Amino acid sequence: MKSGFVNIFGKPNAGKSTLLNALMGEKMAIVSHKVQTTRHRIKAILTEKDYQIIFSDTPGIIEPKYKLHEKMMQAVKGSLEDADVALLITDVRENTDESHAIFSALKLKAPAIVILNKADTVNDEQLKTTTKFSEQQPYCKEVVSLSALKNQGVDKLLQRILQYLPEGEPFYEGDDLSDMPTKFLWAR
């Protein structure tokens, strides 16, 4: 059985929560156009016959300006340590240099899949250029382009994640979807 922790990193509004919801097939994380909606690290548990993946949706990576931002960035740093696989998500329409600076600064030890989200909003040439740039980065094991909102390419991403997960026993028993209390999830 494959079992491990998969943590999602990226700038605010890159689509981290939308991707988590698409991977889970459930609304686990709040989705909003407002930046910094995810303030807590949300763990979502996807258990199937052959695997268990514990996804972690982290707050968007920002330069902390307030105490709240500092706490949010501590959650990001904590999730760096327990990742078996890192998903580095970026909005394909944004400047590649900004995402590259953020992803390089993470100094990941886990294999990283760069996700070019919102791929349905750009032409093939722009997608090829951004893919080529991402593939050349030292932190990148591979690139997957998708549209989390339209659930396009999410199954392919799931198969790629499973390639990197270690063999092991499940971390959670039963059919739990999250380590958060139900009250927390319903409040979203």
C-alpha cells in the first residue's frame, strides 16, 4: 500500500484550495477570490484500497507583515518537514520568476511536482514555454498542467503523486476525511 503526506504550496490565489477540493472530491477547503482565505493548515485524508494520501493545504506563501501572517508562514514551514511529496502550484498566467523565487526559497527535500494551474486559460505556446521553464528548475521532478476549477488533469496528477509516495501502512483508520473537527469544517 502507498501511504504518505502530500503538501500543497504556492502563492495566494494560485488554486491550492480548489486543487485540494478537486483531489478529494469534497469541499474541504474554502475557496474565495479574496487572498489568504486559508489561515490554518488543513489536512485532508484520501483513503482508497491501494493508497492513503494525507493532503495538506497550506496558507499562501507571502512576506509576513502582521502577527497573523507570521503564524500562517509558520504553518507553511512546518509542512515542509513532513512532506513525502510537494505540490508546487502556480497560476500559469502569472510571472514565472515570482513562483520560481518562492519555490527555490522553500529548499524542499521531498520530490516536487510543479502544477501549472488554470492551463485552460492560456494558449499552447504559453503553456509550453512555462512548462519548459519549470522543467529546468532543480526542485522540479516533473510538471503537470491542469485546471483544478474544471477538474481537468486532476486524475493525471493523482497518478503522478502515487509514483512518488512510499510504501507503508495507513496513518489514519476508517473513513475520516480530515484531522480537523467537524465543527471546523462545517464552519467553512
